[in-house]
Amino acid sequence: MDPAASFIDVLKRSADQSSVAEDEFRRGIAERMKELEKQRSFAFRRLHLMKEVAGVITQAESEEIAVAGATVVLRAKLGWVNDSEARSEVLSRFAPVAQAMFASLVPSADENEEKPDVIEALGEFEAWYAATHPNPFWVLFENYMPETPVVDF
């Protein structure tokens, strides 16, 4: 056996192992970036939806009107013009979020009364959705709605 071949083989194995390690690292980084991108996307969807819902709820004179307004906002954001059993269930499960938001914004006569936690209510809604559906709730906002051309008659 050629003595030079043995250390060349060792260096070759080392180079190959380094290449494999780098490839694994790059795959891991790519997966982590996708996860962070998804988290960011969901966080901004959550923020924008809740800002719109809050805008409607702050104008509501009663809890019923607040829930109805929140339902209208949610339906509009998701492009839901028709009803279905699944959509109705989502809307009814979202109602406690709107109720918590309304209760947290209404002035209370008792200063010591604890206000409902809107973030907790939203988290419970998201947890319910995740437990009953294959994808997170915020994926619903990814449905592309093509623009329809305006036609004058």
C-alpha cells in the first residue's frame, strides 16, 4: 500500500464528512427559516385580524352587536359569503374571543373586577381549531382570491 494513499484517504474522508455536515446544517437552516417565516406570517395575520375586530367592537353598544360585528369582519377577511356547518362552527367558536374583547374594553363599575384575557381566549380558539383541523386556523387566510374583472353593460 502506498503510504501517501493512506493519509490522502483520511483527508478525503474528512472532506466528505465536512461536506455532509454542511449540507445537513443548510437543510436545518432552511427548515428553521420556513418555520420562522410561518410564525411571522401567522403573527401578522393574527394582529391584522384582531385590529379589525377591535375596531368594530369598540364601536359596539352591546355584546351581541360586538359578536355580530366580529363575525362580519371574520367572514369578510376569509371571503366567506356562503354558510356551511364547518364555517358556522368556526364563527361560533370565535364568539368567545369577541366577547372577551368587548368585556375587556367596557368600563366596569367595580375597579377590582378582573377583565377577561383576550389573548387567552384567542389562544383557546386557536387550540380548538388545531385540535379539530389538519392545519392551523391562520392557513385559511392563504386562500388566493382572484380579482374579477369589472364589466360594464
